[in-house]
Amino acid sequence: MDSGTHITDRDTCTGYHIQDRKGKWDKMGRIERFWARLRNGEVLVADGAAGTYLQSQGLGAGRAPEVWLFEQPDRIGAMHRAYIQAGADLILTCTFGGTRYRLKREGLSDQVSEVNRRAAELARQAAGDEVLVVGDMGPTGQLLKPLGATTREEVAEAYAEQAVGLIEGGVDLLLLETMSDLEEAKAAIEGVRRVTDLALICTFSFDTHGRTMMGIRPAQAAREMAPWVEGIGANCGRDPAEFPGFIQDMRQVAPEAVLWAKPNAGLPQLVGAQAVYTATPTDMAEIALRLVAAGAQVIGGCCGTTPAHIAAMAAALRGKQRVESLVPETVDHTE
Ligand SMILES: [Zn+2]
């Protein structure tokens, strides 16, 4: 049952706490089950891409997926259900660009609360009581001072604002993903912690020769982030075959951390006007097994992955346990 998670007083946290009491109890059950499964060493499956998948369903290139929360909510719900049917234990809200900075591009920067709450409600409806809803938050796209014009405080506030909308809509935990800048990630964590003590996961995109665009390596990201969040990891890089090495590097410096991996299905190749992702479901299933061997415990897909990819990965991961001692990866770690 999913009753009790809806709220009518949309602008106050007080409204959330009072009216959502029953929803909170349901949520505690889900979250407790989630942590119990992780403690038992179970490997869990996350969903696949939202943006590229919605484009395949007709979302115009260059349009933010968030606009479909209002224009095509049925398609957002259908996407969530497709990933759940494929075997996802967790689904992400369609809010990667849900900070005011990103929503500004779509003229939605004054609707941060509505966008995020709506997305969380749609995901919650699809997820029912067993599947977890993860509030997705991507980078703001702003450069922090002194490199850019945005202050750390402004960034923290933007994530706090997004997190409140996601929580009002009923998410179970929160994810910062595709991060590149440690300072932005830290400001985001600071902002989120001001408004909630829900579990927070932080994953980086090592898409530039094994580093983030801002030059951060997996071990450094893990070392600096692990003390502040409930899980760390990698998402959306270049070659998915690099991901087991990223996870292994993180595991070495943060052996107790819950490690998340959402690799993309390779880089898109242009075929005519169509961007085609080259990694097949079988390829991604093989990567998923290598991620388990590297120490990952929550595994899904990023750009280019579809319900077919997640189904193949979930089938490969069924019954798999977190490895207790690391299997050496034959990854070339040279520069
Ligand atoms: Zn991606």
C-alpha cells in the first residue's frame, strides 16, 4: 500500500511531518529492509538511464526530461514500471536536472518544489511498497568561486531546495550523481543535510582518462566523501569496462563503504541522426559481474542503458553476494 505519502500542504516541512506520519512508517519499513539486505551482503539492482530512454520514447533532443513530468507523466510512470519489471530494486526520480540552476534552462526555475515533488510522487506510485525510490540530483552546471561566479552557499541552498521537494514527494533516500567537482559535492551534502537525515549517496563521473572533468580520481573521491555519506561510487563515464577498476580503487581506500556503480552503455556513436549506444545487454551483464568482483553492491546503468540492459544485468546478479575479499582486476592503471 502506498497511502499516506501524499501531502496537501506543499510548501512547509511541518506539513510533511504531520501529514506524512503513516507514509513515514511505511518508508521506515522499506529502508530498514534495504539496509538489512545490504548488511546481509545482497547485491541490489538499480534502474537504467532516464534521459536517453525518454528520448527513445519521443522526448525531443535538447529538452530536459523534467518537462515530461507535467506534459507526459504517463510515460515517466511507464519508464519506472519498465525498470521495475526488468528487476530493479531501486528506481531514480526523473530529477537529474532538478536544481534551480538546471531548471532555469526550461523556464522552470521557480518551480523547483513542484518539479521534484511531482517526480517523487510518480516514482512512488510506480514503486509501491517494495521498490525504493531514490531522489536523483545531478550537478548544477555552475562553477564555484573562485573559478566561477557561484558561491558555495548558493549551491548548498539549491540542493537543500531540491531535496525538500523530493522528500515531500516521498523518496526513500537521496543520490548525488555525475559529480565532478569535490567542492560542489561537499556543498551539496552540506545543503542536503540541513533539511534531512535521509541516507545520501554520492557518485562521480570519471569520464576524463580515469578522472572526473575536474581532475579527481576514484580513490580521492572515495577518501574525501566516504565519511560524509552512506554510499559512494561511479556513474556515467566513457567505457563501462573501466568501472570495475574505479570501484576497486574506491574499495581500497573505503573498504566499509557501500559502493554504487551505474555505468553507461559506452559512448554514443552517430548513425545518421541517431545516437546509438554500443554496449549490448550481454556486455552490461558481464560488466555487472565484474563490478561485483570489484566490490560493488548496488549496480544499475546510466546513459544508453534500457530496461533490456537492466533485465540482463539483474539476471546475471541474481543471488550474488558482496565479495568479502577483493578479486584482483586486470585493469591497466597507468596514466
Ligand atoms: Zn549518464
